[in-house]
Amino acid sequence: MTVVPFDTKPEIAAMQAKVLDAMSGEQRVLLAFEMSHYTHELAKQGIRDEHPDWPEEKVAREFLRSLFPPGEAPQGL
């Protein structure tokens, strides 16, 4: 099943699907990891931008806390 974003032209979506179809399973997994890592870095940069005085450890902790629903983060985060 291919999900096409509403802002992607059909001919571009077709090209993307062709590229993805040509990728091996390993390549797809690596792409997913890269996209996840990039998204996490963007989220952490947003925290840094909001709190420029926070040390990196606190930024990382706040990022981890943001991955949980409100009030459900493990104790110590």
C-alpha cells in the first residue's frame, strides 16, 4: 500500500514509488532509520531553541519525555 501525501504531485509520487520499489529490504530499513534519526534531531533542536541555556543532558531527557503521553513517562525522566 502506498500512501501519497496530499501535497505531492501524482508524477512525483509515482517516481518516489518506483525508487522505493527498486530498494532492497535492507535499504528500506536503513532509510527508515535515517528518517527517524533526522526527525529526532529536529525535535531536539526545537527543544534547544526553546531552552538555549539547558545542557545537552536535559535536552535529551526532555526529548525522551516527549515520546510518552502526558504523565506516562517512566520515573526518572
